[in-house]
Amino acid sequence: MKIKMHILFKAFVIAALFVITSCGQSGNQSGALSSNMAERSFVPPGEHDEFYAFISGGYSGQLSVYGLPSGRLFRVVPVFSVDAEKGYGFNEETKPMLNTSFGPVPWDDAHHPDLSQTNGKVDGRWCFINGNNTPRIARISLSSFETEEIIEIPNSAGNHSSSFVTENTEYVVAGTRFSVPVPQRDIPIDEYKGNFKGALTFLSVDQESGEMDLAFQVMMPGFNFDLAHPGRKKSHGWMFFSTYNTEEANSLLEVNASQNDKDYIAAINWKKAEELIASGQFETMETEYAHNIYSESTHMATTTMKKEVKILDPSKYPGLVYFLPTPKSPHGCDVDPSGEYIIGSGKLAAALTAHSFTKMLDAIENEKFDGEAYGIPVLNYDDVVAGVVQGAGLGPLHTEFDAKGNAYTTFFISSEVVKWKLGTWEVLDRQPTYYSVGHLMIPGGNSQEPFGKYLVAMNKITKDRYLPTGPELAHSAQLYDISGDKMELILDFPTIGEPHYAAGAPADLIKPNQTKFYKLEENMHPYATKTEKDARVEREGNEVHIYMTTIRSHFAPDNIEGIKVGDKVYFHITNLEQDYDVPHGVGMIGANTSELLIMPGQTETFIWEPRKEGVWPFYCTDFCSALHQEMQGYVRVSAKGADVPLKWSLDGE
């Protein structure tokens, strides 16, 4: 059986190489789009795009924001990785955002953004995204487009089936890709089976502030949990996770995790979990994880280390979890807008399987079980399947939906997007991608009400699509118009990092709520300087605190003396502007950090530790006015122990 599966895998790889090569040849012949198609993605200068697309940056650790249909990059939001452009992770205010139980971790692998919802509809409040490597979930405000919160996920490793949001943003879920010993301990790896566990984490969300709290974890068998989606409408209250490696292999998974005929989709009844938690039927486990929150009033982040988590063991609580058998190695686990169909995409299957939620409930009620796995009932495959899409393509990964009862699935090996009909399971259309497509996104396509005008495919290989840049080429997103019966490719554009997944929403839902500037009177930063007359320099031993303001086009103070070698100098800088889109940047020669980029009304801090005597300049790094070049200052540094008095001035005063 191992040899057979290995041969099958190699056949898929050969097919993939053939498709990529042949697509590369045809791509040069049809690379140019007709003018009619190109016009559909053109947004004239001064006009706005119809949609925001929030696309993960993969190994960049960030979230990128594009406009649709133009494909214009508007912003890279720093989330899990330090970012010198904005000073994120470098300034004293945001350093705590990267704290974990392992210490500060200045990077992660960001995969799956998802948007907050109300009544099953995208509401434009927050975007959530997962850190895959050091398990974390972040929340980004869609008014400020800044990361406001990051919470670490304990008992987890490879936080992949994350972050997915329930219909009223009751929970953000986070599932572990790699099962691990829980609690962590020194154990031989070949004792994996039965000893490793997979934690599925439910984070509750405060509906006013958006702040998350680790509500509970469901401790599952030691499978790999890949992707997830919440139930909708009739299936609201359930969460569905794809699993693979039900063999619980721990080496050469490409062969050893491909032995069983089927893996599972795990159906979690989180309403049942809430009842168990409310009645005290849970275990409390000691652990440690960081919870980092950035305050818009103080403009500072703080870290709280949490010490315990509530655990539910599904083998002890009938009705909490069920397994739905699914063709081998499923990646996507997608729920249609009605909540009736749960789509499993087995990567080693040439067909797509749609499970029926109605049939699932019937099977549960009538105990149509086909055994159990670690005390969790396995439903009979034939009793829960609604239909199968035959001959759809090779290597199915992920499915999203429009508002017309159609589904769209990416096929990695055959490099295409396939459109098919829910209920009849017939293939309606297929279009090539360039090349090796992973996920796709339809704005609102994972909600009750998809907007259904555009589809974005996110590709792993670009080969001949762009100008070559050495061995590493840009990753690609491609935009399809899906408003008609047939999909039409109208644009492709390069992306930041590796685009794993995306979420989209109408611009009109988000634009009205934009933060234009921070009101100075509401700035509660402990080192804020709200007027120039309050600018000053204070010494506390070998620490020097500079309370500085910036406004077009000068710093106050702009000449500072009395700093000594060995001092630790804190620049606390407040941007006094109260106008939209007038940030100021500050850079200091010899500072072992990045610049600051300070928004109107905001206060930020960096530390400078001078090592040499001299007179050292600082300047504005963000072009802010016609006199931007004149926006500078000097700091005089004297020898350690020198008797030069501390003084500062602006225009000699």
C-alpha cells in the first residue's frame, strides 16, 4: 500500500510539472488581455476601487491591502514581523506586540485573514489573521489599519486552521497543524501515536472592543488539522475542521500519512461546548501564553502573561465532536452560504465531496456510526454525503461561493479554477491560472452573502508572468470577473510575500469609519507633549528623556546639549498635526533601531545610546512639506563625566 500511494504521489507531481510547463508555453501566446477585459480592471486616477482585498503575506508575517479591481497595493500592515517603514516592533510602544512565552519573536508565517461578521455578513470592523509558526492570532482594526491585539495560542504548533470567524464574531478559531505532547514534555518521537494531541482553540471576542480571550480548547487526537470554516444559518453553532494524517505517522508523511482510504472532517458543536463550560464540566490546565494589546488612547502596547486554559476532552462529552469521513488528505473545509453543504477537498482525490449538514444531524440522531476514533463517533460516509463533483480537476484545495448557488474550487496540480453547481454537482466552467494556484477569494465568499463579482486566485509560481528577478520571482494574484456565466481573467498582479489566503469587503463598508487623525486632547500616552511650550529635556541619572513635538516643518526642541557618552536617551515624539495624512518621520544617526513614523496626534518613542562624542543630526524621514529638507536638529554628545549642562532650544530660545 505504501508503494502504491508513493507511485500515485509521483504521478501527481509529474502531472503538475507537465501542466506548469505547458501553461508556461501557452502563457506567452495569450499573455496580453483584450482591451475590453483590461478596461474592467482599470480604475481612473482619482477614483476609488470598489473592494478592499486583505491578502496574507505568508512568510513576510504581514497583511497586505489591495484595491479591487485595480490590483493596486495600498498598504502593508505590520502584524507579526518587525517593519522598519512604520517603526513597528522597533519603537518602544509596539515592541510588546511581539512578546510570546518564548520571549520576543519578531517574525511569523501569516496565512489566513478573515473578517468580522454580524448576522453572517461581513461588517467591516476587524480583520483577524493567524501566525502559523509561533501560534498566535492577531486582530487588525479596519478603522486605523493597525494591529491592535495579538494573543498566543498554547498547546499548539503550526497554527494553520486559523483564523476563522463565526457568524456573529462570537469566536475566532485556531487549530493546530502539528500535534504535540500536551502538556509539552520530553518523550520519544516514535511514541507519537496516542500521546500527541491536537488542540482546537476557541477565542471569544468582545463585541464592543474586539478584544479576544481564550475561552476554551477542545483536545483532539494527534491528527494534523489543516483548515476550518464555521457553520452558517442552519449549521450555525458548529465548526468544521479538515484533518489529515489520521494514521498518526511521524516520519515521511508523504507516504506514511497516505495509507488510509479516507481522513476526516471534524464537526465541533461549539454551542454544546459553551453549555459544558457554563456548567463547569471542563478541566483547567496550567500553561503560559502572552496576550498583547495596543491601546489607541495611550498609543502603547502592553503584555499580560496568562497562566491557564480550560480544556474539553471530547471522549468524555458525547455530542461535542463527530468525524465525517472525507477523501484522502483534505485541505479545504468550506461551508456554503446556506450552511447545508460542507465541502471537503481531498488533495489526493480527483473528485470533490459535499457533505450534507441535514444528513449529518440525521446520522447523529439515528446513531449511524462507522466505529469511533479515540472515543469520537465516526459517521457513516454514505449517510452524510450530499453529492460528489466528478472529474473536476487534479489537486483540489479550496472552495468559495457566489450568491447564485455556484461554487469555485482551486486545483493546484492542474493549475485552474473550476466553477460548479451546488446541488447538481455539475462542472460549469474552468479557467487556467498561472501557475499552481493555492487559495482563492471571492469578497464575502465565506459568509451568508457573497458579493460575487470578482474572484482572486493566489498562485505559488509565476515563471514567465513578470520580468525576471533572479531565482526568486514575485508571487501572483489573478483577478477573474465572475459576473457572467463564464469566468474571465482580467488582471494579474504581484503580491507581498507568499499569498496564502485573502478576505474581501466592499470599500463603502469600510471607508466611512476611517480614523483620519488622533485627537491630541484624547492622547493619554504618559510621555505625550501636546504643545510646543511643553517640549523639554529631563535627566534621570544616565537616562535622558526628550519630550519633543513635530509639526510642519520643525522639531521642538531642535538643538540639544548635555548628552553624554553612555547615556540612554529616550526620544518621546508627539506629532502635533491635526490634519489627515500628515505623518512625520524621525531618524537619528547611530540609533540601533528604525525610524519612527508618527501619525497626526500620535506619540512614539525610540531609544538612542550614543557611543561617540560629537554633534549628531536627526531629521524628518517622511516628506511632509515644501520645507521638509529644513526639518532637522542636532544633539551634542560630550564625554562621559563631562560638565556640559543639559540644555535645549528652538530658534535659540
